[in-house]
Amino acid sequence: MMILVWFVACIIFAFVNKFLGDSGHALELFAVLIGIALFLINRLKKKNYTK
């Protein structure tokens, strides 16, 4: 699971860095996107697939 989180974080960082670069809002956008991604990973992990 940690490897998945690491890959997601790296991919999000690459996109934010490419689009915003040295903008002052890059860190805030990165933090928000990582929070959303971790929330979605947690929701998918806990989803019950045996219906």
C-alpha cells in the first residue's frame, strides 16, 4: 500500500511542478491533491467487493 501511495504522490508532484512550477500556490495545490488522493485510496481499500 505504501508503494501505491508513493507512486501517486510522485505523479501528482510531477504534474503540479510541470503546470505551476515556482508559483506560490504549487505547495498548497500539491497538499490538497495528496489529501484527496489519500482519501480516495482509503475509500477504495475499505470498499466491500463481496455483494
